[in-house]
Amino acid sequence: MPAQPASGAAPRTPLNRERVLQAAVSLADANGIESLTMRKLGEAVGVEAMSLYNHVANKVDLLDGMIDVVFSEIELPSDDDGWKTAMRRRAVAARAALSRHRWAIGLMESRTSPGPATLRHHDAVIGCLRNAGFSFELAAHAYAALDSYIYGFALQERGLPFDSPEETSALAQAMVAQFPVDEYPHLAAFTFEHVLQPGYDFGKEFEFGLDLILDGLERAFGAG
Amino acid sequence: MPAQPASGAAPRTPLNRERVLQAAVSLADANGIESLTMRKLGEAVGVEAMSLYNHVANKVDLLDGMIDVVFSEIELPSDDDGWKTAMRRRAVAARAALSRHRWAIGLMESRTSPGPATLRHHDAVIGCLRNAGFSFELAAHAYAALDSYIYGFALQERGLPFDSPEETSALAQAMVAQFPVDEYPHLAAFTFEHVLQPGYDFGKEFEFGLDLILDGLERAFGAG
DNA sequence: ACCGTACGCTTACGGTGTAAGGTGGGCCGC
DNA sequence: GCGGCCCACCTTACACCGTAAGCGTACGGT
């Protein structure tokens, strides 16, 4: 007695990889990656867990696909503006995507076997730098430096307990109250006199480091 | 019939948290974090899985403890040399530790509730910058930028399929042969003419970006 | 009309973290 | 000397995980 009782004729759109991936991304966004299981994902798309294997090879394939979805959301750099503003915009867009999908950065380990959107992204970035006149070597330096920074920042940002600066501040206060202040004097002073000060927002730090790297690259480009 | 048959009198050292953590680190180093299970860890220290719960609260507590072990291996920055060389040495040491324990960077998500070695580390870094004359704000900028870069680089490095540049190169060749070269021309050119060239080693990129950031910080410090 | 294939289902297995409760030896106060 | 407690260890059990294997049915092509 599967499907329909002869008369009804349901929508009959038979599910595909893309819908599975989108559902997985939504589920991970909402409940965290650790609670994304094949059974719950199946339930979300109205199917038993095992049926998902008609559209993904296994769970790591699913995760690979999800990462590719994230990359597909990052706007590609254009050659029209200079390399510097193109790289800056790409970095900001990448951080935004990784911040929308906090689970993504933790999945970068399975980054072996990149998807098409991921490859297209890398291709566009390298193309932008090369067209601007970067040597292969300097392009490699630049790409490694920028991506390391972006990924690392996303990693630290994800480590923050809560989303808004206010929540984080409240929780930082509770945390700092737990440990012996006199054992970590600099850390305590830093927390009280800077982090817990109104207006502090870790997210704001992103642009400082980004511009540090971009300016350094500009100098290296000019010198080379 | 537990323990000893009356006469023997075994060593009778009853296991403690530290031995559990050390064994967990060794196991993760050897076989990867995903194969570190409570049962295998128990077996490694000669105990049933459930007995481990006398020394760790649960698995995330175990993972927190393992991260603290990693931090404890990173030499603290000293105030004797200038801040720049101190920060440089710390960065190199941190990368080395994260590279020795490739599983660690993927655990930074559970970085809530830092252990004592982690706190001591943060305290020493902030202290070094403050003693050198950094304002709280610039110290925050500097710390965020450096740590983002270090963590992100470790993340990318861990993504590499194998350890030695030669192995990676061989595998990159196999990977690049799989995808349509004409769809990703810049990526293909970059791979063939730079990455697959003899002597290329992604690990070397670390120092370039690191010095970019340190030089930028020095300039910002001088200007402020 | 037929058949192959794609897509869904059910069942089952080994492995996971850990809650609950039992057992025995070492150490304390009497 | 000895009763009792505590604590490290054990066994058992449970819910949940990814997924192998196999089965039925609906649909598109010939």
C-alpha cells in the first residue's frame, strides 16, 4: 500500500538531489549540524531515511553537497573593479555566507572532493588576481592568506556562544566571574575594560584584519 | 573476580583524568578523531568504557580537555624579546601544535568552556601585547587577526589529503584530471603551472601571510 | 503491451554515547 | 579489630546513528 490509493494522484514530483540538499541546509541552519540525521532529513522532505540514498551516495556526499550550496551563495568576484575591491567584496560575502550557515566552517575538513560551485569560485578568484597582473606565486600567497583569514575568523565567530553582541557580553560576564581573576590578570582586564564595554562587537574586527592583509598584498604587488 | 587474585598486588594506580586525556590525544593523533570512541579509549587505558565517566563528565568534556592539552603544548610568549618576534614565535608554535594534532582545529567549535592552559595562553598573549604598549583596542585587533589567520591556515592545511607535498601533488594531479579543464581554466593553469611544479609546498605559505599581518600591525602600532 | 529503471519502502545490523545499578577493595572512626 | 562508607570499576540496557540488502510499484521508452 504505498503512495496513493488509486484515485488521488498526488503531486508526484519525485524529489531530487537539490531539494534534499536545500532541506539539509535549512535543517542544519535551524537546529545545528549535529542534529542533522538521515532520518530527520527524510522526515523533513516526506520520505523514509533510506530513500535519500537514491539522491546522495552517503552522508559525506550529502555534506559535500551542502558545502557546495554554501559556496554557490558567495557572489563571484568581477574583473570590472580593481582586484582589491573585488577581493574585499568577496571576503565580506564569504564571511556572510559562513555566518549564515554556522555549521559550514566545521565541515571544511571534508573539503576533499569539491563541488562545481566550489571549483567555479576558486577559478574566479584566481582569474581575478591573474587578470590584475599577479604572478602565480603572489596569487597563491594572496589566496592562502585571505582564505586562511576568512575561515579562521568564521571559526572564531562560530565559537561565540550566541549571536548578538549583547547576549555574548552577558555570557562573557558569567564566564569571567567563574575563573580566578588574579590568575589571569591581563585576560580579566581585557575582558572587563574592553570586551564588556558597551559597543564592543567581535564581528567588527573582521574588516580591520582584512584591510591589513589587503594593504600588505598591495604593497607586495607593487614591489614585485 | 576483579583486579588481582589476592597475592599479586598490582601497581594499583587507579587512573586519572590526565592519563585519560593523554590516551585520547594519542588515539586521535594515530587514528583520527572520528574513530575516538569511549569504548576504544577505555580499551586503550585498560578499562571499560563506562569507567571513563569517573574521570570525565561526558564526551564533550573529554574533547574540551583534549583541546586544553593542545594549548598546553604551545610555548607561551615571553616579554623579553619585542612583541613582534614574540608573536611570531607564538604563531609558529601554535601552527606546529595544530599540525601535530590535526583533529584539534575541527574541535574548536566546542571551544566554549576553555581549560586552564587555554586561559593561561590567552592571558600571556594579551599581556605581551599590553606590556609592549598596545591599547586594548589594538590588542583586540591584533589578537583577532593573528588567531584567525593561524586557525584558518591550520584548517586549510588539514584539508590537504596527505602529509608530504609529494603525496599531495600526486593526488592533486589525479583530482585535476577528473574535472573539465576548460570549465575552470584559471584553476587548471594555476594547478599545472604552480601547484604541481616541483618545490611547491603549501606549508611554506604560512610565513608570508603571517609577516603580512605582523608588518601591518607594526605600522598600525606606530601610527596609533 | 511490455520491460527496465528509478524511486520509494521495510527490515536488520553493528556501532555510538550514556543512564542505571551492582560489586568489591581501601580507608576512616570507633 | 571492625563496621561502614566511598569510589573506582564493572555489567546491562536503551535510544539513536549510518547504511547494507532486498522488495514492490509507477513511469518512460520501444
